[in-house]
Amino acid sequence: MAKIVYQIICGKGEHIPQFDEQLRLISAVNRQEAWRKAQEIGQQEQYAFHNQKQELVEWRFINVPELHTLDELKDGMEIYSRVEEPDNAGSYIALLQMKAAQLQSQKLFELNV
């Protein structure tokens, strides 16, 4: 598992610094190959687009600062944990419930097709 980090830059970058830290599963025979593959993914998946204000928004690859070997995959194994501090707990919970319902309805739809 590799952590791939991108810096998110909007316009001239005159905003609070933002970074997107992604944990990615990498299939490799050793750590060197995993690191190389993670580097390639990071570089290949950089992208940019123009937002509604016509400002350039970039996901700029920074690096692969962490690499962890997973000896086995088990149900319920924790891969990532982050503490959220939303302004409104009720809205946050409602959003999570809505996303879960959408996921459930997609799965049910797939089973019925």
C-alpha cells in the first residue's frame, strides 16, 4: 500500500495549502517495484482543469512518502482512518446516510439486472 500525495493548487495558489493524500493498493513483487509503480501512478494521474471562475485547478504530484507491505488482506482490516470535524454533525451524518443509501440502491440494481 502506497501513500501518493498531490498538492491541489487553484489559480495562482494564493489560498490555504491543500494536499490530497491517497492510499493506493499496489501489486508488486518487492518494495522497489511497488515504489516505482506508485511513482508512475502519481505522475500519470496528475491533472488540471478550469473551474467555474475559469481558474486553473491542478492536482500536482508531490511524492510517495509511505509504503507499507500488506502480508494478507482480511475482512475489516483498517487501511485508513481520519478524524473529521464538520461544522454541523447532523448534516454530516445525513450526508453519510445518503451516500450509503445510494450505494445500497446501486448494488440492489446491479443484482436485479
